[in-house]
Amino acid sequence: MQPRFLHYRRSGNIIVLTSLLMVAMVGMLAFAVDLGYVQVVGTELQRAADAAAIAATWELMDQNLLTNTYNPAVAEQNARNFAAEYAQRNLVGGTASNLAVEDVVIGHLMNPSNPAEAINTGYAGPSNAVQVRVRRTAAENGEIPLFFARALGVNSLPNQAAATAAFMDNFSGFKPPSNGNNLGVLPFALDQYTWNRLLQGIGTDFWTWDPVEQRVKPGPDGVLEVNLYPQDTGAPGNRGTVDIGSSNNSTADIARQILHGVSPADLARLGGELKLNEEGKLYLNGDPGISAGMKDELASIKGKPRTILIFSDVTGPGNNATYTIVQFAGIRIMEVKLTGSMSSKRVIIQPAFVEEQGGIPSDDPEKKSYFVTSPVWLVR
């Protein structure tokens, strides 16, 4: 009889142990389900923060900068509105997220590629960076609800995600883009005096860029214009074209760069970069100048954003001219007329935002480029 009793006791222990193991396994499974849900919500939080930061940063490329009507407070509020909109569009745990004022930080990064640089919220110029934090906490949007863990007294968990997006907006030059494309740089130079006057609000306004119809139309749009075809550059026999690459003074070379941009092979002839030196200057040889031989190429890129060079000084005549380049500027061509009398010839341009890949950031607080930016990207 004793063996049977012992066998009964042993069987009872096995049943209890099995039950405990099943409870533990169910608990572990429940924990895994809750943990998986928390991870999914974490991914959604990051996605919402990324989208909000990118959308808000694009909005900082304020078109009012082109019309001398830029208002920093308005630009910042527009960026905040876009951040809030995209945070709500990207649902987290099936619900929209609200952003508190402190969840959006807007300011400037001199070099967005530097992960250690803090956003400068007191920068005097336009902002180029937005940091967004999306929270699921007791204070904002509510904690992440749990399911099975409630049996253990844990009803919810907090979580948050942050993202910073930015674009470069002050270039000291350009190198070949990593994607292998050409640079949208025209081999044309405009004098600094004319460019500065344009920034100060001195120019004409006879043409409009219609972003909906994607074409140039007659009539004012608030963005002032100047003539890129100079009547007097200070270099007899030269009308504002420069050699970027080959110095063969070929109109065909200039026409190619008008249509297709500056190639890596062009930059290789300049040492691989088109860049201002430590003194903020770049010396380029002059070409004979803008002529009727390139009017068709210029007309074909009307309305398309391009980068031109700004010069402070030019010495020497014709092909022997040397331009001192000190800045880069984003423009679009609005009108081309290169026939008729000298005084009637013109290549009318207006400021425009130009997206360039391959830009070399400037660490000089003085502006080395205007309206030329990199694409927006997530920097951290």
C-alpha cells in the first residue's frame, strides 16, 4: 500500500507543477504580446516624429524670403502648424498625437552633418532645422495601454520619440554629388553690387513664375528681377561668363553646362571642387560672355532653378579676364532676348530656391550663398 500512496503523492506534485508551468507560460506569452505592442507603438512614435520634423523643415524654405516680406515669427508658426498636422496624420496606437509647444524646437544648424551641434534658437537669420518630440505620456496623449499586464497591476507604459530634420543653407562651394548627377550651376557671374541692390528691394517686377502651371507668365509677382546680361562688367570684351572646368572658351562648352549642368569632369579640372578659399574668394577665368549663340539653350531652361556666381571684382579684358567669385545665388531665368541692339539685350533673372546636392557647408557666419539649399534630411 505504501508504494501506491507515494505514487499518488508524486502524481499530485506533477499536476501542481504542470499547472504552475502553464501559468508561467501563459504569463510569459501575455508579456510577449504586451512587449510586442509596445515596440510597434514605439516604431509608430518614431515615424510620426520623423514625418513631422521633415514636413516642418520644408516649410522653413519660406517664399517670402524672395520678396523681402519675410517674417520670422510667421515662418516659425507655419512650421509648427505643419509639425502638428503631420504628427496627427501618422497615428500612434490608432490615435492621433498632439504636440505641446515645448515638443517643437526651431532654430539653426550651421553644419547639420555635425551630430554634436545643438540647434541655435537665437540665430539672427532664417531657421533651417526643426526638432520634434512625439510623446505618449501621462502628461501628453496618454500612456501606451497594456492588455495582459493589467493582471499584474501594470496598466500602461510611457514612451516617446524625437527627430531632427534640417537643410544646409550656407555653402562655401560644391563638389560632385554622391548620386553622380551634375550640379545645376550656370557658368554666369553677376556683380555683387547689383545682387545686393536686388536683396535690398531695388529691381523690376515684370514677370511671374506660376508654380501651378510650371511656367513663366507676364506680370508682377513680388519677386524682383535684374538683368544677368551686363552692360559693363569692368572687363572689356567680356559679358559675364566664366570657365568652370575647361578654359577653351568654347560656346559649345557653355551651352552644355546651361543645358546639363557642371559635370564631375568639369570640377576635376578645378581640383575636384568649385569652392571659395580661406579668404572667401574663388578666382575663375572669363569667357567672351553671354551671346546670341546660347539664347536657345537659355530659353529652354526658363523658370528652372539654377545657381549662379556672384563676383566682387574682375580684372583683364576678354578671355584674359579674371573674376573674383565671393558668393553663390539661387535664381531662375524669366526672359531671354539676345538679339537687336546692345542696350536691348537681356537675360532677366529673379531669386529662387535651388536644391543642390554636393554643397560644401560654410562655417562662416557671413552668408556665402543665398537661396541655395540642400534637400531636407533627417540629421538625428
